[in-house]
Amino acid sequence: MTRKEISKLIYNRHGGLLKKEADEILELILSIIKRELIKGRKITLSNFGTFQLRRRAGRLRRNPKTGAPVLIPPRQWLSFHPAKFLIKFVNSLSEDKCKPKP
């Protein structure tokens, strides 16, 4: 699902909004999430999950072939941990699809 599709769902769900307003709402939500992640804050959405920026320090390792020391640079990545409710919900849907039809 794309950003445009989500914006269209917001527009269709709330009839009093203009398409531009639905786009602005979605953009506002995403910019708040991005800004808070950059600040190092954890974003928790109830019954959905938690987004968190994870960091790993740089470290010194050895090249196994030559034995020369190699500096592995620090890095960061975005992690997402789904809420238990979301996991159960997705699993219940997939179980229904996996059941044989009579």
C-alpha cells in the first residue's frame, strides 16, 4: 500500500475532508513520527507496534584472510516490533485463509 492509497482511504473514510486535507493529515503524522525517531524517541502505537531507531557503535575487527585490522563504521537502523494484538490479528486472518473450504 502506498502513501497515496492511504491518503485516499482517509479521504473516503471522512467525507468532510478535501483530498488535499487528507494528504496534509497523513504528511503531518509521518513527519511527527520521523522527527521523533531522529530525536531518538521510541514511537509506540497501541495495538499496532513500536518503532525505534537502533544504533550500533563502530568496532574493530580483523580480515579473516589477511589478518589486517578493519574498522567497521557505526550504523543505525529502524526497527519495528509488532504489538501482541497485531500479531494475533494477522495470525487469525492467515489461519482462516489456510483452512480448507468444504
